Amino acid sequence: MYQKFIITLIIISSSLAHDVKSSNETGHISFGVSQTGLEFTKNLMIKTAISNLIPLNLPDIEQSVQIPLVGKVKMVVSNIVIYDVEVVKSVVQSGDMGLTIVASGATADLRFDWSYTYSTWFFDISDSGVASVKVEGMEIGLTLGLKNEQGTLRVSPLDCGCYVNYLSIVLDGGASWLYQGIVDFFSEDIAYAVEDTITDKVKEAVIQLDSVIQSLPKQVSFGDTAALNVTITDGPIMSSTSLLIGIDGLFTQIGNEVTSGRSGNSLLSSGSVCNNPMKMVAISVHEDVLNSASLVYFNANKISWIVDNLPDQKLLNTSGWRFIIPKLYKQFPNDGMSLNFTILSPPTIKVENEGIVATVKSDVFINVLDAGKVIPVACITMDIEASGFAGISSNTLAGGINLSKLTMSLKWSNIGTLHMTLVQTAMSTLLKKIIVPVVNLRLRVGYTIPDFHGYGLQNTSIIYGDSKIIVCSDVAQIYEYVPHRILS
Ligand SMILES: *[C@@H]1O[C@H](CO)[C@@H](O)[C@H](O)[C@H]1NC(C)=O
Ligand SMILES: *[C@@H]1O[C@H](CO)[C@@H](O)[C@H](O)[C@H]1NC(C)=O
Ligand SMILES: *[C@@H]1O[C@H](CO)[C@@H](O)[C@H](O)[C@H]1NC(C)=O
Ligand SMILES: *[C@@H]1O[C@H](CO)[C@@H](O)[C@H](O)[C@H]1NC(C)=O
Ligand SMILES: *[C@@H]1O[C@H](CO)[C@@H](O)[C@H](O)[C@H]1NC(C)=O
Ligand SMILES: *[C@@H]1O[C@H](CO)[C@@H](O)[C@H](O)[C@H]1NC(C)=O
């Protein structure tokens, strides 16, 4: 029920890194929401609030009233239900205190059961029926306080009110005196009941939302190796046009609480900006985030990659290396081969103006597969530098890499001295023509970005520079989310 609220909050928590002054933040991922994003969020919140609120039951109202010519009548208005609310106009304003949302000119439709009893000298008289009420010119305002309490976002209803301007009642049946009686004696009570109940419910919803947020974990797991620390470190910072929040954003290894490289880079301070201020959200990711992931995966796996199957299998046959390493062919003629790329240290990742640059230091073991045995015959140390870029199209993150630099040296060899220039040329061809295309094939297919209950990124652009990747995007509904699809 409150999922959409949370998403909304997540969206709110993302803001454009405009006009934020430098401070000592430590967050590595920051989210910004622009005014356009706040408008979207507000509309979503109002839509969610209404669908969560209605049907809304109001307490019964009872009155004993003196009606001219009839006498003392006991009237009861019960089963009062607001079954529809419409908001014509609404505004959102972010400020020091929080977010203020005002819905004005709202209308509500209610229905209720009426009944009355009174006694004459001879009889007890009673009657009952239904009535409908139209509430017009209703104004509902909420100031949502947002603050960071020990790394968790707290929301509170700082100020909340509802005001009913005008209300019209239509009775279905009943005596004519009853109509005036209900209007005279109940319309104010009904208006107050509407005002009080809506105010209470909105407050209640915010408090419930807060408890849902409190129950969220401070880490988000990625598979069973890495977890992203989502502790809030900066903000929320609210200006009149945007909202900004920063999270720790570094990866830690699950089951191993030690994190290194917590350098305290400031994301918010440098005022990263989307080229297009109309974009709803900006998400800024520092290269430290990528490096922390690199470190975690490296520590967890001591990454090594065996290449024993290539489209051009000649390259994995000693005969293919006959003229480059003659001694290899002489010692192991026509044998199969494999290459064992073992990464020696966590790949370092830098975000430059042109894109992402990854540097990997690896040992490549050249193995010969001879009579079912794997015989390492030589080892080459390689420094590989690859540049890459990423793009987001609908809900897919895709990209590509290019080999930009390759240096290598021989570590040891059982097959004599290698002509490193020849080996380098061969390896470089292998990487460029075979390995990079294989990696790119996977990257081009891309990875699906999870949607938030039907909402996803749209019109996304990615900007690189200043050690950061900045994703600028709109948010849109990509499908209708049905929360209880499985149950119903
Ligand atoms: C950052 O922190 C240092 C020491 O804690 C302080 O001297 C400096 O003024 C702070 N800078 C900002 C911009 O707050
Ligand atoms: C998560 O980040 C916060 C703030 O930077 C830090 O204090 C906390 O130790 C981190 N938690 C883990 C498990 O690394
Ligand atoms: C290596 O290549 C030679 C010549 O093409 C072939 O006879 C031999 O079967 C190949 N060895 C393996 C293990 O594929
Ligand atoms: C690859 O090389 C590393 C480092 O020597 C070694 O630990 C690993 O077992 C090798 N993998 C295979 C499948 O040969
Ligand atoms: C790789 O380089 C080629 C030629 O310079 C270029 O056309 C291509 O777009 C680059 N690809 C990536 C993924 O950077
Ligand atoms: C995406 O961009 C197009 C063209 O600028 C615009 O019409 C559309 O509304 C945008 N989508 C969202 C969700 O803002």
C-alpha cells in the first residue's frame, strides 16, 4: 500500500545538484530532484494518497433536534463514506523545513445513511434513507518534514490541514422538513468530520511511511557478494527549486565489514549540473563507487578467467603459435592451449571526460593441454587499459569497451626467450579481435535496470567528467503496477 510512497520518496531523494554550496560531505552517490521532478513526485503522491485514502469512513453523527411543527426528533447520520476525491490544482514548494504540498479546489463525494425517530401522542415515527454530499472548494495542505537521523531519512507531518469551503447535500426521499433539518444541523458537523478525518489520515499516512522507511535496510545486496551502503551522509538539502541527498554509496563485501578507501570525496560540493534543467532527476556516481565494487569483487574472487574456447580455435593450438614461439611448437606439436588471465590487483577505474577508463594488471599463464594435463609453459604480465562508455535506453543499461593501451613483459618461461614484440602483436590482436568483441557482445545486450513498481527512467543521458558519472533523466510510468497481482 505504501510502496508507491516509498518510490516517491526515492524519487524525491534524487535531486539536481544545482546551486549547492561546498561543504564537507562524504557521500559518493548523490541524488537530485529538480522542480520538474518535484512536480512529478507531488502528482504521484496525490494520486497515491487519494487511492489509499478512499473509501474513507467518517464517524457517525447523532443529534436530537427541535423541528417546528414536528417536535423533538432524534436524527442519525451514519455510514458516512468519502468515495471520491478530485484534485484540480496543486502546487509543491521545497524549502528549508521540507516539502509543502497544497491541493486546492479539491472536490469530494460522500454518501451517508440518514434515519430519524420521533414520538407523537399515538405513534413512534421513524424513517430512513440515503443521501449524497458534494464537497467543493476543499483545500488540503501538508508540509512534509525531511531530515537525516543517523543516516536514515525521517519524514514527519510538520503541518497538515484541510479546509472545506462549501458542501451541498441531496437527500433521497424523506420528508421535506428533514432536508432543512439535515442541512441546518449536520452540514457543519459533516464539514468538520471531513476536515478532521482527512487531516488525521494524511498525518497517519506520513507516520506510517516513516516507519516503512525505518524498516528498510541500510545496505542493498547485489547478489551474495557485494552490498551497497545506502546510509544517508549528506542532506536532504532543500532549496526553492530542488532537493538533494547523498548516500555513502560504497560497496562492502557481504560477511566482511571491512571497507577501505573511504576517502570522503565530496559529491555535492562540486555542483554537478545536468545540461538540461528540465530533467527530473540527476544521479551522480563517483568513481570511488566503482572502485569499491572492484575491490570487493577482487577480494571475493581473486578474479581469473580461463580462455580455452575461441571462435578462431587456431589461436589455441600450438600450431597457431608456430612462427611466434617456435620452441613451444617444437616441444608440444599440435597440442591444444588455454590462457589463464589472472587479475593481480583490483582494477582501477577512473571517470574522465571521454568516458570510463579501467586499468587492469594481470598475469597471463600460457598453458598447454597435453594428454589431459594442463602444463603452464610461460607467464606474461600485462597492463591492460580499456576505455568504455555506457548508455541507458528504456530500461536497459548497455555499453561498450575499447582496448586503449597494452603493455606486457615476460615473467617466466619454460620455452626459452620469447620475442615479446611478436607476442605483444599476437596478444593485442587476440584481445582486440576476439576478447573485446566477446565482451562487447555481452555489454551491447545490456543489463536490465530494475523498475520501481512500474516507474522507470526515460530520456536518459549520461555525462562523464570530474571523476563522476552523472545520469540525467526523466521518470515515467512504464507499466501499470498491480501490487497484489499474484494474490488476486
Ligand atoms: C570542512 O571541515 C574542515 C575541518 O573539519 C573545516 O575547517 C572546513 O571549514 C570545512 N569546510 C566546509 C566547506 O565546511
Ligand atoms: C556505511 O556508511 C556510513 C557512513 O559513511 C559508515 O559510517 C558505516 O560504517 C558504513 N557501513 C559499513 C558496513 O561500511
Ligand atoms: C591442432 O592443430 C593441428 C593442425 O591443424 C590439428 O591436427 C590438431 O588436432 C589440433 N589440436 C587440437 C588439440 O585441437
Ligand atoms: C589460473 O592461474 C591462477 C594463478 O596461478 C591459479 O590459481 C588458478 O588455479 C589457475 N586456473 C586454472 C583453471 O588453471
Ligand atoms: C572504439 O574505437 C573505435 C575507433 O576509434 C570507435 O569507432 C568506437 O566507437 C570505440 N568504441 C568504444 C566502445 O569506445
Ligand atoms: C521525453 O522527451 C520527450 C521529447 O523531449 C518529451 O516529449 C517527453 O515528455 C519526455 N518524457 C518524459 C517522461 O518527460
